Amino acid sequence: SQTIHQWPATLVQPVGSPLSLECTVEGTSNPNLYWYRQAAGRGLQLLFYSVGIGQISSEVPQNLSASRPQDRQFILSSKKLLLSDSGFYLCAWSVRVADTQYFGPGTRLTVL
Amino acid sequence: AQKVTQAQTEISVVEKEDVTLDCVYETRDTTYYLFWYKQPPSGELVFLIRRNSFDEQNEISGRYSWNFQKSTSSFNFTITASQVVDSAVYFCALLTLYNQGGKLIFGQGTELSVKP
């Protein structure tokens, strides 16, 4: 069966520091991968998605970037964090674009 | 525009009561997909159900049931005989396809509190 991992689970970072969040999927090949952010107040927003290695589409141009160095690895990065980057970051995967998206456990990021 | 509205921000019930969570969606697509997810306090989004736009059959899974009506653009979720473990935030979502990707448009969520 397929499983999705995210780490770290929680992170507290100072403003201006870099960021690297990792997501990996096991048990499937060539998944579609997604990064969502859930800000306070519950709204979930798609940040990036990838349909293959090296293919990244950005939904919300901002302080963040994403990369997919391996088939089942998706990384969310920032060179300099802002206070507004605080939130709950969720990675998801699906087999095809029209299929159900399954979510990882999430990373709770607090920028101070 | 694609949009999902969950008008109920919070609902509080007593255990064993039935409760219905409302979801209204807007889309211009003729083919689309609707979902319900559960978010317990741990934070992980748990998939509950998926419905395709061309399949209006209602579905029952144990104490959970879903009523999909295209005529009113609604996809409501009912929990029968609620239990304390049902306490969570529930999200309705619409999957829209474009640019080779699939984007979930979420409602703002309904926080359900089931008291013993």
C-alpha cells in the first residue's frame, strides 16, 4: 500500500532563515505531488504541484519554491522566511490528475 | 469561478444526535469531482468520499451518508448517531483540472463538536 511521509512534523524558525520541508511517497511510481498550505482560520490553498521529475507548477508566486529531485520526493523551500509563511503545510499525492488526493501528516511551521 | 461554500462554521451536538454538514459548490465544468475530508486535531486530512459529476447516486457507509444533488449544486454529509470520535473539522472540496494538474478548491470547513 502507499504511504506518504513528511518531515519535520513541527518547525520553529526565525524570520529571514531558510526553509526546507520534505515529502516522500512510498508504494507507487510517478505520482502527482502537491503542496498545500493551511493558514490560521482553516483555509487550504494549493501552492505547487508536480506531474513528474523536474516539472513544477506554481499556483501562488511568493516567497516559496518547490523542487522534485526524485520521482517520489517533493521539497518545499524558501531562502528567507517571512512571518506570513507560518502555517500548516500539507503534501499530497494522486495517481492521476483526476484521482483522489491523499494527504501526509503535515508540517506545522511557526516563523518568529 | 470555482468555489465551495460551507456555511456552517461550527456545529455542536450531543452524542447520538444526527448531524448534517452542508456544502454548496460552483463550477462551470461539465465534468468535476467532489470530496469530503476529515481533519482531526492531529491535523492530517483524511479522505472520506469522492463523487464524480456524472454519478448522482447517494452513498451510505456505516453511520456516514452523502447526498449529491446537481440541481442545487449541493453535496451534503450526514452523520447518524454521532459519536465523540466524530469531533473534527470537515472539509468539502471540488477538484478542478487545468494545466495538466488537479487543484482542490476547499471550503472553509465546518468544525463539528460532539459532546458526551
